Amino acid sequence: MKRLSLALCAAAMIGAAMPAAAFDLSDMSEDERQAFRDEVRAYLLDNPEVIMEAVDILEQRQAEMAAMDDVELVKANVDDIFNDGYSHVMGNPDGDYTIVEFVDYRCGYCRKSYEELTVLLEKDENIRLILKEYPILGEDSLNSARFAVSAQQLFGGEAYGKLHHALISLRGAASIENLIDAADDLGLDGKAIAKGMTDPRIDEILGENHALARRLKVTGTPAFVMGDTMARGYMPLAQMERFVAEGRSTN
């Protein structure tokens, strides 16, 4: 449906794309305009591939413009993206390539991405991965995010890293009781973490992440900042590796 709409737009724009000096509908009589319309219609019916060629060019230009817009968005928010002072860092903190992920623990595609990212970090020891809690899928998402950030605030990055793995893999509801059990199974104090969820700083952190996501036009999870641009949605490992290779080659 989208390509059909674009095709109709492309067809309508063919006449308008001609130089003004060579073609001016306002100087035509009604009969001449109708004749022109008939000729355009006949040409497009005889050569329908022209429409799809125009659509392909239009989509390519739109993609290029979107990529340019994303680069500018990243530049305008660089400190909040890469150096907020609170987001957990995985992989190599001094790596030469940085990936930032907006993650929701209850998002199925975030869980698939976690598997891909785990392999990527194992294969490439020079990547820095920054995780930004972005709970958008309801109460269980919010509970999970608040619990993870509480663990980080109370017990540091190592505790957060353990919980991140547990929460992204958690089966069943993310009730407070289940979250406490998950933490206890890791040797952490689940009840203390749950109590810490009321810390106002957690609201500040999640609020700042949501505000940043809005500025970056992030509307779903997972979403990534890959080097100096954006990548929205799930990516298989091979696509992640291409992003990293292309990013390194331009630096």
C-alpha cells in the first residue's frame, strides 16, 4: 500500500518535474491539458516500470535524508547519549566503537537483540555498549527497570550486570515478588533492592532517558545509537557487524 501511494505521487509529479520554461499548464487550453493528461496516462500504461523507478529513487532520497537527520540528532545530544554518568556500560569501557541501546526488559525483540549483542561483545572486545532503561510496555516493564536501576544505585555496576541478564531472560510476570526472587538467586539482597525502587533518583534517571528518547525520535524498542547515527528496531548479528565495520572505516 505504501509503495502504491508513492507510485501515484510519483506519477502525479512527472509533469511538475519538467522545466517551467518548457512546460506551463496555465498557458494551455482545456483541450490541450486533457490531451496532455491522456498522453501521460498512455505513456505510464505503456511503461509502468518508470513509476517504480521513480519510487525507488524517492525512497532512497528519503532514507538518505532520514540518515542525515539522525546524524544531526546524535550530534545535538552527544553528551546525554554517551556520557550521562549513570547508564550502565558493558563490553570494553575504553572501546573504540560505542553502541547505545534503549531497552525494555519485556520487549521480545530486546531479548533477541540481547542474544545478538552478547555474541557481538564476545567476538569483538573493542566495543563499548551503553544500556539505557526505556520502559514503555506497561507495569512489568516499569517494575523491571526500576528494580535494575535500584540495584545499580545500591550495589553498583556488577550487580546491575547480573540482574540485566536475569531480567532480560525472566519468564512470567515481573512482579515485585518475582524480581526479589531473581535477585536473591544471584546472591543479591532482593528486598533491599525492592525497597530502593522508591528512590527519587530512579524517577529522574528514567525521566531523563524518556526525554532523550523523544529528542532522538525513538518510539519503540530496541533502538540503537550506532556510532554517530541511529538504528531502530531489531538487528541480526550480521547487520550489527556491518554497522560497526562501516562506522570504524569512516573514523
